[in-house]
Amino acid sequence: METVTLELPSSLHTDLQALAAEQDGDLVAMLSLWVRQRQNWLRELCELRDLIQREGGLAVGDTKEKVVEHMRKTRQEIFEAEYAHLYR
């Protein structure tokens, strides 16, 4: 297996070693897991963006004012559906 040397500030290395020890694992395995999780997250984010675009985007408005108006309307609808009965 090919190896590389990575230079880190000693305090960062210490913190990472401590995190790995808390999980009863080694640092390299923990970092490898994080890389795979990040790759999966990025792939899923791209898939979500593609789906939103294929479905016509998020219809919240073309201008800042329209977006704010849409958000206020949505917030009011949520309030009416979930909380308004508490104030009657």
C-alpha cells in the first residue's frame, strides 16, 4: 500500500487522536469514514439539486421582495395550521 505523509498542527493531531480514541478506533479509519460520508453527502446534495431543477425549481419568487413575501405567507400558513388554536 502506498503511503503519504501529512503535516498537521500538533494541537489538531492531538484533538483528532482523542476523537478517534473516544470511538475506540484509529485516526486513519476515522478520517476515511469522514471522507466517505462527505462524498455521500455531496452526491446526495447534487441529486437533490438536480431533482429540484427537473421539477421546476423552488417557486419562491424572482426578486428579493417576492421571496420575502412568499416566506411570510408560508410562515403565516404554518402558524395558522399548527399554533393559532393555542391563542384562541
